[in-house]
Amino acid sequence: MSESTGGGTRERIKAVALELFTEQGYEKTSLREIAERLNVTKAALYYHFKSKDDIVASFVEDRLEGMDALIAWAATQPATLATRRELISRYADTMFDGTQPSVMRFFEQNQTALKSLSSGQKMRGRMLELADALCRGDNSPAAQLRAALSIFAVHTSWFAVRAPHISDDERRKLALEVADELLAAIGTQPDA
């Protein structure tokens, strides 16, 4: 690894690991295979990540930082439909940016393995916080479900929409349309 900074090397390791985890599955991918694909020794890989769990934790930490910023922003905004729409739109931006589509495919394809990792449990907790931010002001069970499903609409657009030639922009637009239908009903119920 002749790169001058460790940050670039870590990012290369994460990119290759993500490829292999998505191609073969988390459980079936070894650190040796990651090192081989990078054309480095296992010792060089261990310098940056001690285990596959550490690599996955780095994906999750990246996601958590973005989600924390969104949740903090939402807390400073009024609990309105406009805020909900902006929050889900900002969340969608993070999902459709850079490597996130690959990360989401990895999460979707490796849910069983992630459930047992502490980083997977952190992600679940943060998703619930985001859903709470989306239904702030309406604590009804229906609002909680609608908020969670609006997040799910953004996530599932990566694997549930199977139109062969749909662009990422079209996929994002469709996900936000479905999310908006759900969010528009939050806070409108008489007992909310």
C-alpha cells in the first residue's frame, strides 16, 4: 500500500470489502480475500481493520454521522409537514449520494449478519430516532408507522423497484412521492 495517506488506503479497503460483501455475502468473505483483491498482505489490511466487523462498523459510523446531523437539524425545526418533507428529502440525498447505493445493497443483502453486530443494532436505533423526528408532534401508532414506512420507501427503492432502465433520479423521485403520501397523513388524525 504505497498511498501517502492512511485515509485513502482505508477507503480503498472499504470499497473492495463492500464489493466482496455484496458479491459473496458478509459471512462468505474473508479478510484474506479482501487483502488478495487489494494485492496487499493480511498484515497491511490488519493495520487498518482488525476484523470484518471493524470494516462494517466503519460503514455504519459513516451512516450514523449523517443521520445524527439530520436528526439534530430536525430538532431545531417546527414539527410541520414542510419539515418532514425536507427531512426525508435530505435523508434521500444521503442515500443516493456516492457509494451509498452499494452500502444499502450490502445492508439489504446481509441483514441477518448485521443484526448480530453491535453496529447493526446502532443503525436500527438511529433509524428509530429518525422515524421519531419524522412524526414529531404526533405520537400515535399510525404516525409512527407512517414515519418508519417513509424511510423504508427510500430504502426499498434500491431493491423493490426493478424497472431495468430507471435512473437514480427517477428512483429517488418515486421514493419521495411514496414517502410524501405517508408523511402527509401525519398530524392530520383527530386523536393525534
